[in-house]
Amino acid sequence: MHFTQMGNYATEEMRVISRGEGCYLFDTEGKRYLDGLSGLFVVQAGHGRTELAEAAREQSEKLAYFPIWGYAHEPAIELAAQLASLSPGDLNRVFFTASGSEAVETAWKIARQYFAAIGEPGRYKVISRDVAYHGTTMGALSITGLPSLRQPFEPLVPGARHVPNTNAYRPWIEGLSPERFAEESALAIERAILSEGPTSVAAVFLEPLQNAGGCFVPPPGYFTLVREICDKYGVLLVSDEVICAYGRLGHMFGSARYGYVPDIITS
């Protein structure tokens, strides 16, 4: 299921991680590991931070959990205000979810709901890139461009189309300058929009730096062209920053590093 073959637990000895300290993990036998994935891209502040544990303890004593369906509470208000103040452009609304996959699902739903609200209910399709990982729930898995993850669960949610990525090490077109490679890769998105029909496409989902496949740095000018293409056809640009946001690329949001303002950010 996803990345874990449950049968392995019955036939193989599994290492048990017992604690973390800074950027290191320790198993029950005392062996130390470098946590190169930072948990799963969520522990960039390091393990064992006592001040974070203390803040969590204080909040749990005050209010452990309460849904914000028709209500509000101070932590949600404060966090939403801070995120809105740090977001690029005019992005000033925050919708909380429980995981990256759920964030991507929600972004797709928001895009579809937006177009239905403005009288374009036929816009439901999304475009993303080959080998890109966007989650493992059914909608997010449709957007994910990894056939080996998708195939066991097909048919998935319809409406997802995949285009070539910006892998400069094994480019889908050989012999181009970085600028021309950026142009052709962006034009692949435009061709997909035209092929599907512009009035049927709701959103383009892209990571600022595509993680799956080898951390593909976008070629210069790529996102400027993508932003122009999305504006040309009235398509929303979704920046999936579940991995890239919160300083991981040196900026609060990865889109700032590459000079574009998306319509929706997932983080």
C-alpha cells in the first residue's frame, strides 16, 4: 500500500527508530542515522526541540482540539494571519488540512468550485508533470505523475493530464540551451491545454522544484512562461509546496525563489 509492503513485516527484521536528536535518528540498538529526509520533509527544525514540545504541551492543556466548522479559535486565527502576511501577491486566505495529499485534493476542489461559481462548470481538468509526486489519495494520485504508484489503483479520478518535466540531466528534448529548454517545457503545458480544450482545464499543478525523480531545478524563465500561459487561457496555477515551502529553498515559499506568484499554494 503506497510505499510499504506490509508482508515485509512478517518476513524481514525491521529497524525500530526510538528517538531523534537534531538532524540524527537513533534505533533501539543505539545506531545513529542522518535524517536526510527531515522526517518526511516536516522536521526541518530538527528533532528533540524542547521549546516546541513545551508549546505543544501548553496548547494541549488549554485546548487539545476543536474543529473550525462555524467556529474559530485563537491558534487557527493566529496561524492563518501569519501565513497570509507571508504569502506572495494577494494570497490572503488560508484553508487548513491534515496532510499534503489532502491539501492537493482541496486545491483541486477549490479550483473546480471556483469555476463553477463563476459560470464555467466545465473546467475540471488538471495538468501536472511526469514523475511528479503530489500525494496518494485518489485525486492527488491522479495528479501524481508516477505510473508505478498510479497503476495499482486505477481507474483514478478522471481529468488529470501529464506533460514532460524539467529534468535537465535526462531532458525530454536533447541539445537545447537552458532558455530554449524552458520554452519548450512551458509550451508542452500550453499544448496540453489546447489538446484538452482550454474551457475544460481548471488548473496546472507544479512544484517550484520537482522533488521526485531527482530534484529538478526549473530552467531560467520557465515559470515566467508558465504564468503567462495560465493567464492566457484563464487557468489557475497551483504551486504545490508541501516539500518546498517554509524555508526549504531559502524562501518562505519556493515560488518566491523562482519569481512567480501562483493562484493557490499547497504547503
